[in-house]
Amino acid sequence: MTNNIFNDITQTKQTASSYSSTQKPIKVTDVVPSIPAASAVEEDSVNLSTDKQTKQKKGPIKAFKSFIAVIAKFFASFGQYFKGFFKGIKDAAIIGSLVYTAGSVINHFKSKAAEGAKKLPNKALAIVTAVAAMGINLWNASLNASEKRSDVEHRWTGHQK
């Protein structure tokens, strides 16, 4: 049993010539108002000059405050990186030695349990964890230094654009 649902649909063929238009054709110039060429060029022009804007001279008080801010930002950054470096060395030494010791203990018990057991690369793991600890501390020092520089700038120079 075949399904003949579409057999009773009549098809009509329509061509472009069969449509009749009752409206008069519209020209584009009637719909879009014309713009004089001179004003269009002025609106669309781009100035690509390379002249830099002149800096405004600072008064003696603002210049002194800027000088103090530069020095304070340097010492704030230096202090944060100094702390981060030595804290990183301390953390790297502690974590690296713990990983090395744990690897040595595991390797000792593995060698007693089975003669052909693979040993952990405890030296490499200790170095990787020490470098990671140092990197994390330097990253945090960088973030702290940015925050301190921002605080100094906010205090001494204010919000400048």
C-alpha cells in the first residue's frame, strides 16, 4: 500500500511575467536625499597627523610631588621583589627538600619490596617543585609591587590620564 498524499495537489506555474505591478517604479534618488559632495568629504575625512600633543608644564609643587612619587614607587617595587625573592628561596628549599626526602623514602621501600621496581626521579621532581614555588612567589611579588606602585601614585599624583 503506497501513500499518495501528494497526488491531489495541483501545481501552478507562475513566471515573472505573470505578476502584474500596480505601482509606479520608485527611483533611488527620490527616496534617499542627495548629499552635496563637499560636505560628504569633510565628514568622512581623517586627520593622520603625527604631531604629538604638547605636554603641559608642571608647577614646582607638582614636579616635586612627581619626583617623590617616582622614588617611592621604585623603593616600593624593589622592596616587594626583594621580599618575594627571598621568600621564594625559602619556600623552594623547604618544598624541594620535602619532595626529595619523600622520593628517597619511597625509592628505599620500593627497592626492598621488588628488585626490578622503577625508582622515582626524586631529584627532578624536587627541582620542578622548587622552581614552581619560586615562580609562584615571584608572581605574587609582581602583583604586590603593582599594587604598591598604584597606591603610591594615587597618594602622590592623583588620577591622571
